[in-house]
Amino acid sequence: MSDSIIRTTTKLAITMAEKYIREGGIAVDATAGNGNDTLALSNLVGASGKVYAFDIQKEAIERTGKLLARSSLFDNVVLICNSHEKISSYIKEKGQVSAVVFNLGYLPSGNKNIHTMAESSIKAIKESLGVLRKGGLISIVVYPGTEEGKNERDAVFHFAKSLPPEKYHVCRCDTPNQPGNPPEIIWIEAKSL
Ligand code: SAM
């Protein structure tokens, strides 16, 4: 497997999130899917930390549960089969979350007709801002390869761009020499001061 961090967008996104997460911290996977990000977050926060993982599909929650049972070192994940729009109803630790990761789109090897939607994704990102600690990170991988994915990318970027610069730092990352419409990442950091 390649050691490159920038070649695979999802790898780059989780590598960046790692910098914001400490043992004992709280992290959120807003789109659990096959559980790869949830597993990475679980290992980062460790035995004394906690991960909340959301997905609207039972199939995704089951796949994530199975991956954790096989590979997680810790019993520290709360699996929630509900929309990430409800983040703040489940997370009591307001202002304490180190990172919220979104990997938008559909479940790989699943039903492609069930995918994230611009309106609910923006609502979930707003909810995430409400639970994030100062200095924490929201990471959003977007997929502009379809018309809906492009609209969602534009909506997320438009929202992130509108955030007040004295409170948030926003960064957008793409891979401009790659063919097609490769995924991009939008990061939102809540400033510490
Ligand atoms: N992070 C995952 C992984 O590591 O395998 C991949 C996520 S996959 C690209 C996107 C997931 O978002 C799908 O499993 C889909 O069911 C989920 N999803 C779609 N709409 C959602 C919503 N409103 N709330 C939570 N999850 C949603």
C-alpha cells in the first residue's frame, strides 16, 4: 500500500484529524459507513475517550459494529442509527468535542440512492459547531463527481466561507491535476482565541 498521505483524500482527511485528537478526547464520525473512520477515531481517543458514530442506514451501523468488534482495541464507540442533523441531541459534552469528521456521499458497496444531501449536511455542520471545543476541527470530504455531489460541495463551501473569520479558520483542499472530479476536503477549525 502507498505511504502517500495526499494521494487518497480520505487518508489525508483522517491524518489531519489525528492532529486534533488526544487520548481521552471526544470525537464524532458523522457518516459511519463501513466504519473505517470510526475505527481510526476509536483508536485515537483510546480507553478513556469516546466516539459517537452516526449513520442513517442500519446496514452501515452493522458494518461499523462488525469492523469495531474485529479490529478496535477499545470499547469506546456509541453507534447511533439516526441522521447527523441530530448530533446535539445525542452529545451531552457541548464544547468538548475535538473533531467531527464527515465523509459525504453514499455507502460504498451499498445503495447509491441513499446519500447525504446538501440541506441536511449543512444542518449537521451547524450542529457540529455547537459541540466543538475551541481549537477543534470539522473535516468534510465532499464528492463533486455527480450533479448532487457538486451541489452539496458548493453548498458546504458556501456555508464554510460565510463563517466569521474571527471565530473560525476555513481551509479547502483539492487535487487539481487529477482526472475527473476527485473528492475535496473542507476543514473548519474553531479558533482558540
Ligand atoms: N466514513 C465512512 C467509512 O469510513 O467507511 C464512509 C462514509 S460513506 C461515504 C457516507 C455515509 O453517509 C453512508 O453510509 C450514508 O448512509 C451516510 N449518510 C447519508 N445521509 C446521512 C445522514 N443524514 N446522517 C448520517 N449519515 C448519513
